[in-house]
Amino acid sequence: MELKNRNLNTPITIVSIAIPALVALLFVLPKPDLHPGFDIRILPLFHAILNTATAVLLLASLYFIKNKYVKAHKTTNLIAVALSAIFLLSYVTYHALAPETRFGDIDHNGVLDAAEKAALGGIRYFYYFLLLTHILLAGIIVPLVLFTLLRGFQNDIPRHRKIARITWPLWFYVAVTGVIVYIMISPYYH
């Protein structure tokens, strides 16, 4: 059966629930004593690079479709999806193995004391706002991207456009805030 006639709502729903559930589990399960053979501390920078590339691809995708370069639009979106999948695998790997990093934890003891909080000042609230919206929208964006992609592959252009108008700005926000969050927390990695 060709993709145009397939109902993929159930698999998309399962994937859209499984991904955030897996990510949430990473923060409650104990860390395994695994050593992947490379320094995992490089992964947050890798994630920021993937997010940057995704944001650039999304801008290119928008440019291409506005100028009716449909093939280039499809290609940039497929690459953005592939980079997002690589990001997800790498993110899961990093957070499964790495100790938690706390924003503002200068002495890397896992506790934000009064002096560290005072040193951060109001920037703390900006960071946590960005982080919270980034995390929430990262979970929401998964089904939106998958349904937008599906509608495009099904050549259901009216429904593709309708959902893409919601998906694109949210996905772009997630990509850009991922980079900003990385830049803000990177001094506290150990």
C-alpha cells in the first residue's frame, strides 16, 4: 500500500508518546556505568551544532517554499528531520550517561547555594523560562513534524500547509532556544 493511502496516525501517536516518556525516564533512572569509548562531554556542543544546522535548514526551507522551489523545500526538511533524529539519539545517550548539570552551579557540587543564586541574579529566570518552553515545545513538536511530513508525502498540500504554519515556528523556536540554552549552561558543564 502506498504512503498516500496509509493511515499512520497510530504509529505517529505511539512515537510521539514514547519519545517524551523515554526522555523523562532518563532523569529518574540511575546512570549505568558505561563508557562509550569517547568523552561524552563533547555531546552538548554537538547538540548545539545540530540545533543550529536545523534552524538554518528551516529558514532555507521557508525560503524555498515561498519561492516555489518545492524539491529544495522537501530536501531541506528531510535533512532537518534526519538531524533531529541524530540529535535525539545523541541527547538520549548523553543524558543516560552524564551527571546532571545545574545552571549556575559554579563549584559543580550539584547544589545551587545562595551565593551562586545571587551571582546569577535575574538571568536565572530567563534561563529557566527558555529551558521550560524549549522542553515543552520539544515534546509537542514531535507529532507536529511527523504529521506535517506525512501530509507532504501524501501530497495533501492544503492540510500540509495548514499544519506547517503551526509546526514551522514552533520547530524553529525549539532549535534556536536549544542553542541559547546550551550557550547559557555551557560554563557549568564539568
